[in-house]
Amino acid sequence: MPDRNQQADAILKSIHQGEGGKLKIFLGAAPGVGKTYAMLCAGRERLQQGEEVLVGLVETHGRAETEKLLDGFEILPRKQIEYHGHSLTEFDLDAALARKPRLILVDELAHTNVPGSRHRRRYQDIAELLAAGIDVYTTLNIQHLVSLRDLVLQITGVRVRETVPDQFIDDANEIVFVDLPPSTLIERLHEGKVYLPEYARSALDSFFSASNLTALRELAMREVMERVDARLKTHLDARAVGLEYAIREKLLVLISTNSDHEYLIRIGRQIADRRLLPWMVVWVDTGRVQDQKASARLQSAFSLARELGAETETLRGVNTYQTIVLFIAEHRINTVLVGSGSRYRWQPWRKRLYQHLIESGLPLEVSVFSSPDKPLELKLPADRKAGSAASAAMCWRC
């Protein structure tokens, strides 16, 4: 499996360099807003222009109007895979590569493939199609972005297991926002146009509440607009040859091996997106021997950070605070994101790391987030030194 993941990463790098096919993502706030329908309509436009279009895999979920749109398309047969005595079907990547159409439609970007497939995740299949020079249209719900997993849990109470790296979305050539008002979507659910009747009631009682749908819709709109703004800025910057710019803000996310700090990294990505900041994730190695669990937790955190587009760096020094302050000053970091840490059980008067950073005298914005598993009890010092700023953020279920 690691070799397959490395292969997928290599494919993604080739796409980042501007090679391969073009990716168009139809993004929505929830199932049933019409992403697959919009994708098929867009595919039909290409078909009518005389281009070769193949339906690689489309999930109609029994929706008659969506199934009708498949008329006239060439449809790739699904691959049969035997798993624990059952015959399951999956997208046939090898057949698609052999067929090599100009455009292929592949639904549900965040899907996890049946065990025995070449890649574990469908977005890795799509990466291979793009690397082969095939244009791809696909669909995605906003809750499947890996950086938003904690926020979606906070909004809906549901932890999303199938996620797609934000970098994959960032590198899409086009994102189409497919939208429906929550009231219309709930009405469609009642009419059986989203799920079959036996599943509709449970969906209405859980994920498809009006408040959940409204929050997810706003989240989807925000993500689309941020990416539009970022692309516009990149375009303008590319044209502004020879102009000088003021030094940009930089965000540093400080993690440790004592806690599961992946939630900090996901929050860091959101802050970096909102403010259009370059960002990095840093760990300070003080020389203490790490047990296997802590080492694995650190490697997982760094892997997530790189997946979300951050630079990563390991610093070495005997004292975390002294090491990180020197690094902050040298690199002119002005925004730091850090965990709240734990009280010293036998020395309750000792200050935590974020308190030392606030009092460092550096022109810093220090944002402090608590673990998702416990509330944050934050006490800021009354006598902050001049030139320092502190921003304390309480995140109860991030």
C-alpha cells in the first residue's frame, strides 16, 4: 500500500507541473443538490461539440431524471471484484486508460475503492487519468475536504471518514458550485428525489436538518469564493512583473508529540486560506527519546500538513520556547497557532508555552486552540509586554 500511495503522490506532482488532463469539480454543500446532473449536462455539451466523452462511473441513486441524462453516452462497464465471497463492482481504471477518451465523467471523488483495486481512493484513480492526458469531470460534497473535517463534526455531529486532500481541489482547473436552498433540498428528500424512501427519513432526522444544511451551504460558498480570490490574486501577481510588495504575513503552526495536534493543522489550513498566508508546521526536537506511539503521531501530523499544502520543519534545541522564539524572529513570523497544553500538575504556577510566547516581546498574534477532547481554560497574563498581541480562540468540538 505505501508504494501505491507514493505512486499516486508522484502522479499528483506531474499534474501540479501543468502536465496532463484538466480537472473540473462540481462542488455542492450536500447530497441531492444536483452535482451529478450538472456534470452530465456539462459532459453532454462537450459531446455535442463532437468530442469523445466517456461515462466512467455515475451514481444515479435511482433518480429517474439523472438516469435519463445517460442516454446517448458511451458507458464504461464496471469492473467485478470478488471480496469476502461477494461480487462487487468498481470503476475500471485500466479499461478507462486503455480507452483514453478526451473526457471522462467519474462521480464521487471522495469514494473509497473496493479492496483489491489498484488505488485505495478514487481521487488517486482520477489523478492517474489526469496524468495520462484525459480530462476529468467529477463531483464532491464540501464535507469531504480534509481540512474541514473538524468543522463539519462541530456543525453536524458527524465525523466524515472519506476525505480528499485540499491540494487536489486547489489544483483543479475549474470548480463549479452547484447550489440549492436548504428548504428545496429537504422538499426533494421528502419526494424521494435524493434517497430511496427507506433512507430518506433517517437522513432527515440526522444530517439533513435545516440548520446543518444552511451551515454547510455557507461553508461551501466560502470555500469556493476563497479559491476564486486566491486564483485572481495569483493571476494579478503573475502580471505584476517588477513590482515590489510589502512583506506578507506568515503563519506558523507549532505541534508536539504529547498531543494529537492534527486538529491544529486543519485549523491552520483554514486560517491560511482565509488570509491567503504562506504557512508552515514546525516541531521542536529537544532530544527526548520518543516512544513508538509519539513518533507515529508526529509522522502522521507531518504527512497531513504536507497533504494540506504546508511546509514542514523540525527544529533542534534543548528548550522548545528558546528554539521557537529564535526561529520566529529569524523568519519574521507574525502569526502563531499553538495548542493550549496542560497544566503542570505539581507546579501549577509554571506558565505554559503560549503564555511565554505572548510575553516574548515579539510582534506576534498568538492563537490558542484547545484539544477537541477537552474545553480550554485560558488565563492570559495581565501584564503583556508592549509590542505583543494575543488572540485566544476557544474551540470546543474542533
